[in-house]
Amino acid sequence: MAYPDWVMRHKKKGMYVNKVNESTYRIYRGHSERVKGTNTVKRVVDEYIGTITEADGLIPTKPKVKGEVRPLRIGGYGLLRWYCHSQIEGILSRFGSLGPPIWVSSALLLLYGISDELAYEGDWLSIAHPDIRFPVAEEAAREATRVARGMRSTLSATLGEDLDAVVRASASVYRVWVNGQWVNAAVPDGCRSLAKKHDFRWEVEL
């Protein structure tokens, strides 16, 4: 079957089109399978790509999102794990059960200027260290303030005058829970430029 030029413009190898009417076609990616025990071959749809119209061209189908979508800031977590790894591990091993609350609280103080449940729930720290209760114990809070100053000093020694810009940029790097899995969101160009300048990576392995 011959298709109009405005349809063929979007059809590539492995793609198929079905005519809806004179001005509308549906396009999808698929493959052929033989029906077991017969000589019949059926076409199987692997991906529905969208609709092609003469007036609008290709109109991609919107991806289906099922269940909860949850975005979390992960840039600050990645930044601190990159530059302050030894400090973090020292805290977690030295303070026992107080270690996680101290590390989490100190990170929130450094990144957002406040250590509370709202900042925690919007950050990857809530996944890496679940079940932290706020406000943290008084002893942990005092130590977290000291640790936050120490980590900021470590960052400053490497990042110099870009320290505040990098910390601000960290809040723009996200990981998103979508369709039952964690997906890294695209890192903004400004964040990538800062990471390249100082030779570090925002990304954190799953």
C-alpha cells in the first residue's frame, strides 16, 4: 500500500502505519510472529509511537505513568559523598546509632540551612537513611552543627569561590520514582558545567 509523502516522512525501518482516515494515520513499531502450529503470520505491536496527521505531522503518544511519581533532590547527597566520603564514613562508624541522624542532619544544615522533616522528605537522604526522626536528639543536633561546618570547610578547600553556587545547584539535580522504578532526571546544563569545571560527578549509583 502506498502512503502519502507526509506519512512516509516519519516512517522508518521497523515501523508500520495504519490508516484511520484520509488525513490521519497511526504509526507504531512492531514485528511479525508465526502463529504456532499454523502458517499464519501476525504482526505484534512493540511500541505505539503516535498519530500522523497531514496538518500537524507526527503527534507522539504521551507515555503512560502508573502509580506514584516522587521526585527527590539527589545532587547534594552526591556532592557530599564525592568530597566528604571519609568524614561521612567516620561519623557512621564512630557514633553508632547516633551516626545516621548526625550525618543526615549535618547534610541538611549544609545544603538547606535547616534540618527538619520537610527538607529530609524531599531529599535522597530519606531513601539512603530512612526512619530518621525530627527533631534529632540534642546530642546529635550539637554534633551535626559541628560536622556541617567541617564538611563546608572541606568543600571550600576544593570549590573555592564556587562553593555557594555548587551548593545551590545541587538542589536542581533530581532522581524520580516513576512507573515503579527510580530514574535519574536530566541534569541541567549549569549543573553540568560546574561539575566539569571541578571534575566531579553529580550522579549517584542506584
